Amino acid sequence: MNLEQIKHTVEFLKLKGILEPEIGIVLGTGLGNLATKIETNLVIDYEDIPNFPVSTVEMHKGKLIYGKIGGKQVLAMQGRFHYYEGYSMEETVFPIRVMKLLGITSLLISNAAGAINLAYKKGDLMLIKDHVNLFPANPLLGQNEPELGTRFPDMSEPYSLQLNDYLRTTAQEKEITLREGVYVTAQGPMLETPAEYRMLKIVGGDAVGMSTVPEVIAANHIGLRCCAVSVLTDECDPDNLKPVDIAEIIEVASKAELKLTDLFVGLIEKI
Ligand code: HPA
């Protein structure tokens, strides 16, 4: 466990002026629009942050944004580290631990995901109520660092019931349809075969994606309440599967992200 590195990065960011963040936000693929709602105090490229994993070409916009939304100090990650890019699980959650030690008390996560539940359509938003971790690893493997959290963290309420209630109320107020369901992970980067989509449904999934769960595990370990919303970008019907077009996935995400932005802004105002 790289506690010293985490603390060093925290000190660096404090010296830069990130002093009182309340809410951390992870913006998923194609979901950077929320950043435009931040009254920005400070933007730091990931590559300028010591110990941050080095970004890959795919993540050209890796930035930490500090500022205000609805009067609250937020710290947003524009771009996340995916396991399929070759980062270790520990690297993928490094920024979550840093944000917690900087002082955030809530974490809001977004992602793009495929709809396994065929009652849900592309462009829909889905509140993640629970998850099934199918990654071959997780960020807590290895020696535990008691300063961060306990050896055997409880996962009976992985997503904060309170934040989920705020999300539902905000969705109602803003007349945004908010589906709910279980998110299952796929290691990626390839998408799934028809047989794999069938399996993911049997396993209990309503949506599938390649991120989020490591971050949620690290958040629970470190005592950070969190919530997560998927933007459903494609419909995973094993009996009628069309080739996935990543450009289309990103386009669907970009269109739906206006709703996501509204939802998160409303949520932040309630926290
Ligand atoms: N599978 C895995 N991850 C995804 C998908 C999918 O169908 N769509 C968006 N992210």
C-alpha cells in the first residue's frame, strides 16, 4: 500500500490551493460536460500531479478541476484510470484515496454502460443500487493499510441510501427518467459476446461496464459515502446483437450527459 505516495500527493494538492473540497466527482467516458457547471478555481493536468498514474493516449483530457457548484466546493476528475488500460487496481483508485484525504465526504461517480436489462434503452440514466464485481482483481488485495480502512470492509450498503434518495428526488423534480439496477463489471477492453451478455443477465446485471466498481470498493474501504449513475449507451440484446460502434457510444453518452449534469447539479445542491 502506497500510503506515503498518497500523502505526498495530498500535500502537493493542498499547496496548490485545494483546501476544502466537500464533494468528489468522477466523470466517465463522454461525460465531461458537468465540468462546464463548475465555477472553477483551479485546473491541474494529471501529468502535473506527483504520483498520479501516467495517462495513456486514450485519456487526453485527464484533469483535476476544483471549484464550486451550487455553493459547494467540488473536486472533479475529468477522465479516470481504467484497469483495461493496464493500470493496477491500486493505481485506478489512487485518486479516490487522495480526494478522501483532501477532505471530501461524498463521492459521485458516472460511467457509460451497456443495457443488459432490455426494458432500459440507450440514452437512459440508471442509478446503480448494487454491483457484482467480475474483475479478476480488486484494489484491496495485498497488505491492508489500517490508516485507510479495515481489513474486511463491510459492503452491505455499497451505495449510500441517503445519496440515492437525493438522486431520486432530484430526478423527480427535474422530470428526468432514472432507472435503477445492478451494475456488473467486464474487464474489457473488448465488448461482450452474445453468450457473455446472457451470462451477465443471469448473474443479476441490469447494466455492464468496465469501471466504477474498484472506485466504489476503495470508497467503502476508506469510509467515503458514494453513489453512481450509468448512462446507458447501447442495448445488449444477445439475440439481436449489432456490432458496437464506439463513436456511437460516445455520441449517445454526450447527448444523455445533459440529463446527467442536471441530475448531479441537483444532487450537489441537496448534499
Ligand atoms: N459492455 C461493456 N462496457 C460497456 C458497454 C458494453 O456493452 N457499453 C458501454 N460500456
